[in-house]
Amino acid sequence: MATIVRTVAYLGLEARAVEVQVQLIPGLPAFNVVGLGDKAVGESRERVRGAIAALGLALPPKRIAVNLSPADLPKEGAHFDLPIALALLGAMGVVDVETLAGYVVVGELGLDARIAPSPGVLLAALHAGQAELGLVCPAAQGAEAAWAGSAEVVAAPDLLALINHFKGHGLLAAPGPGKVEAEAPGPDLRQVRGQETAKRALEIAAAGSHNLLLCGPPGAGKSLMAACLPGILPPLDAAEALEVSMVQSVAGTLANGRLTRTRPFRAPHHSASMAALTGGGVTFHSK
């Protein structure tokens, strides 16, 4: 019988439900991971093997089959390490399978069984809250996951502490949400001399949420005026701050679970190509 642990795959700002299915099959010892995973997912076999060995446990002398379902959904990243390890430990009888069924699990494993941070934990927490499930994540990202609010968060520093938590030997404290960062100071529109027409256009665009196109010769002050625009916009509301933080979470730049109320501003160089502006690459996923 297969052991199942829930996790997620990230497609943009969307977290898709994924089941990690592990089954021990009689036969020559092998460890196979299938389900359209990238190279990081394929390498999880060695990280999981090393982490379990660090606990003093040996893998059973059987064929270990790991399936990431749905099989046609691309999976990327090392956050599949922890769900694979827990599903394998459940199949070995180390962890209660019914307990694992109530959680979404994400996290990267080290060879010493530490649980390392992985991008996208905030998205996984929001997905777990919508599904009325708990979330298991790295301890370093507990404050980030706590912003989801409705999901129970188990933030573990290593695999041994997580196993002891599920066995009731040493319960892990629930993390609190991180602090909200103070607004970062930027260029002030009051410091701009002249350009009265351009400043009036910025004020109208900010007040009415209009698009804005700045045209002029190099050195006229277009970039400076654009950099001043966030300073006259209102702070991000709760929904906007959460959306910006979701982008930062996927990018792995949400430090210590700190949400920001500052409106993001990007200033690409005028010579940037369309590919540089929009991103992309060989791994393109269509919805």
C-alpha cells in the first residue's frame, strides 16, 4: 500500500496540489523518483538518503518507488525533499501515516537532516489554509508561513525534531507572523525643481490610478520622475502587500517573513530586451 504526503508545485503565483506517493516493492534495492520532476527533484534521492542515514536509520532493502502525482504536471525545486522523506518514513513505519494526511509539506533537506529554507512557502501556506490543512515548513520560514493565518504551521529545524513533534515527544512551538517592514525612503517629488507639467501628470496618474508614459531626451529627468511616483501613492493595503510578498516568496527574497508596505519600483535599463523585461527561458509552462 502506498504512503501519501501532500505538497505543492509552483506555477507562477499559483500553488498546485501534488501528492507524493511512496511504495516499498519487493525486489532488488533501488530508489526511483518519477512524475516529471526537474534535476533538483531527481537529486532529492541522495539528500533524502543522507538525511535518513543521519538519523541512524537504514533504507529497507526493497525497491523504493516515489511518484509525484499528477504525473503530467512539471515539478521544480528542492522543496520536494521533505515530503519525500516523510512519505518514506511513513512507509517504513517511523511516522504515523494518518498524522501526515493532515498537512501540506515543503522543505529542502541537508545531508545532516537539517531542513533548509525553500522559495514559495507563503504560497504553500495560503494553499494549505484554503484546503483546511496544516503546513510543515522549515523553521527559518515559520514567520513567513504564519501570515497565511488560517493554517496550522509546524516549523521544524531538522527532521529529528519534526519526527519527535509528530510522536508527541517534543512539540514545536507555533511561529508568529513576521514584522511589517517600515516604508523605505525614496526620491521625494518635492525635491524636483521645475518640470511642473510632468509633476502635474504624475499627481493625476497617482490620484486616478492611470497609466503613465514619459517621453523626452536623455537626461530630461524621466527616470527621476518615475522613481518619485511611489512616494505619492498610498501604502499597500493588506491584499496588495500579501500579493507583493507572494512574488518575493517565490523569488526567495522574503527575508525573515517580513512583509513590506512599500510599493515596488523597478528601473530596467533602456537597452533591456523584451526577454530581459518579461523573463522566461527553456522551462516555459502554460496554464
